[in-house]
Amino acid sequence: MEQKTKTRISRAQLCEEIKPGPSSIIIFGASGDLTFRKLIPSIYTLFKKNLLPEEFFLLGIARTKYTDEEYRENIKSRLLEEKEDLFIVDKFLEKIFYLSGYYNDDSLYTNLKNRLNLLDNIFKTNQNYLFYLSTPPNVYLEIIKRLGNFELTVEKEGSYSRIIIEKPFGRDLKTSQEIDKELHKYLNESQIYRIDHYLGKETVQNIMMLRFANIVFEPIWNYKYIDNVQITVAETLGVEHRAGYFEQAGLLRDMFQNHMMQLLTLVAMEPPASLEDRSVRDEKNKLLKSIRSYDKKDIDKYFVRAQYKEGFLNGEEVSAYRSEKNVNPNSNIETFVAGKFNIDNWRWSGVPFYLRAGKRLKRRVTEIAIIFKEVPHSIFAKNNLDLEQNILILNIQPDEGFSLKIQAKQPGSKLCLNTLSMDFNYNDFFKFKGPDAYERLLLDAMVGDQTLFVRSDAMDVSWKLFTPLLEKWEEQKDKGLLFYPAGSWGPIESFKLLEKDQRQWRNLELNQEGEEIRADKVF
């Protein structure tokens, strides 16, 4: 009997990117900041890397009146500022086109349909359309409705029509469900790509690889060995040019409901049956459903909300949030949130997850710290040695990588112990910069891989969790809103949140050499 041999795929083959077939990208909001700052550079980089098909074009749509040539010149000047190769830039611009109009005007969509037919014939893109809504959320439904009415969301045999939607996906559970209901009038869930750019980061994707490709972690990845998990997303910047958006959203909507919940699910989810998008997203959704919900009356026990006031950052004086341009001088919008989450399942029973995020904090850092329990019996107790807990730190930004802190003997007496940090840095090891998050996500959307995008049911569960908080804070207005100096690690109350559990936030102080220094409390 002939024995079948298993075909092995080489590591080189696994590392090769999948090049999409004939594709077109249509960006609504094509004259906006996100398009020029992130989308165009990412699409250009894909073009430069030869990861876009020859059968490709990009059509920008916005209210600003540009001709094709004017729009191309705008893009060209920005790319050449980054010292890009003029020849490659010019070849890229040959695939760029522009259409101006108002999103609530039917004539725009008549012109769009005609333009797409023309460009499709020229570039042989097989009517494969990827629409990107880089617009304010309040016009999403306007655009989706008209795309549907003009049959631009209809998938013909052998072609696709997909839509990428930027966060926030609604303002609360009700508005999220309204948008979702409208979306599904014209699109199947398989056509909807809710983008969370955090999921496109290499180090975020590495969480799954680290967990599920290494047997060493699985036996200890549970309540028996892990004491608590801390997720920190700290920014030194204020609201900058986003004040108009931030005044409507606040930090809970901007960070917790999407980015931070995605990080939490990757750390805490069960192993998926495979890496197929449905399998991965099923497990993430199960985890979200396991997070304990909050009664309004108990919210203040689990959450701290605050807003930055004037302070000093890197030796320079910075203004308070209420003094920022386009911010209401009496604003009660939060710029800092810290919270405690409990997961009611077997693996995480009794393990608290502490999450905090804020603007104008002391240092820019995004990290996940898995803090292990103390040794059950210390043979060094008689010598009054205080052993630090082992910590696995997943660094998302700015120093992408991970490190494991363990106790080890250093040269000296028999009992000379110190904390040893075993560090891995992406840039140092691989010697090249990985793809930008938007590159990864745009490429995935073109090939039809939804793994790194947010599914409808997960979004629903997340909003159910956070809507009671939003409602209570809206009712309270200024009551309960705390303040912290810019350049600090947030309000003292966020430290007290952990002190109630006899725990503390992981140290995030650095010395001049960039090494961590001891500081049990940093305000």
C-alpha cells in the first residue's frame, strides 16, 4: 500500500505575503488627515514592495475640489518629502484618480458608478471594489445607504465588494446596533471589515504566536500561576488635532471599547481550532462574553476616570485639556481611565485584569504585563530577601518585543540575587522594519482575510459591557471626574484601585540609559 507523505511548507514560504488578485481601493474622505498620513503611504509601500497586482487603481472621493492631476501632485509632494524614489512615485501616481462631491448627493454616486466602470475597463480589475470609509462616523450610514441603492455593494459572480469602516463603531450599544442593522441591509458580514489598527501591529499578532506556538507557556497560562494581568496604553501627546472628535468620544470609547478589549482577548482567549478567521474570532467572542458585567451602582468601585490638567512633560510646561484648542472650557470628557476586569471562566477564575490608558502621561508606552504569583515557599525568607515576582512583558510600542523577568544569582555571596531581564527586541533581531499596521490590514482586506478585523457579535458584546459606564458618567457629569497633572502616571486614585487588592501597577520608570528603575509608586 502506497504511503502518503505529508507536504511540508518551508519557513520561507510561510513568510511570503499573499499577493491579491485584481483589486481597486475607493477611499471616501480622501482629502482628510488619515488618508494622507496613513492610507496613501501604506498603499504606496505595498506598491513599492510589489504586493499590489498590476490590475489595480485607487480612486479618492471627498468634498474638496481637486482634479486628478491636482490630487496626484498633492500626494507626490508628500511622498517626496519622505525621500521616496521619484520614478516609483510617478509609476504609483498613474494608478491614482479623484472624484469630488457631497456624500448625501445622489449625483456623486452616479458619477462614481460611471467612473468605476471606466477605470475597471482600463485596469481590468474585474469589478473588485474595496471601499474605505475614512470619514466622520456620522456620515457612514449616508454613504452605505447610497452605495447600496446604486448596487455598488452587490457582489457579482467572481467579484467582490467590501467595506472598511473606521472606529468608533457607534457611540453606545443602541447606535452601534443601528449602524450594524443598516450595514446588513446592503452587505453580508463577510463584506464588512471593521478596522482596529492595533490588530495590524506585528507585536499584537505575535501574542498568539507566543502563546500557541510554544508549549512552555500553556501549562502556566492560568489562575494557578498568574496573579494578575496589566495592560497599559500611555500617550505623552494631548488631543492635538483630534479635539473635535475627542470631545464627542472620550477615552473610554476611543481606547477601551476597541483597542484594549482586543489586546485583552488575545491574552486571555482559549486556543482556536485553527488560524482561520472564523475560528480565531469565535474564541475572542467567547472570551468577551466571559467578562463580568457591571451594575451602575458598582462602577465607581472598579473604574477611575480623570482628565489632565496643566503640568510638565519632558521639562516643558503643557496646558490642561480644558485649555486645548476646540475643547469646551468646562468639558467633563475623560482623558484617562483605569479599570478592573474579572473573567468568569475556568482558566481565569480569580485573576484580575487591570487596564489603564491615558493622554499626557509620563511616557509613551503600550505593554501587557503578565505578573506571576510569588513562589509558594521561599527558602530565602530567613535572610529577609524580598523576591520580585516573575513578569512576562509584551511590548507593543515603542520598543517592540518582549521580556521575561526572573530571579538569578549575580556574582558575589551565595545569596546574591537580582532580577534578570531576558529581552527580545524586534528591530535588533530581525534587522528590518515590519509592515505598518495599515499595510497589513489593507492587504488582508484585499485578499479577503477577516482574522484581524472586528466581527459584529464581538462589537455587540463589547458595547453591552461599556454602555452602563457611559450612561453613568453622562448622568454624573463632573461628579466623579478626577484630575491629574500632565506628565504624571495619572490620578492617585488609579493606584488606590490596585492597593485595595494588595497590588500595585508595574513600574514604568526608566533611568537615563533606558533601564527600568525601582519606584513602587509613581504619581
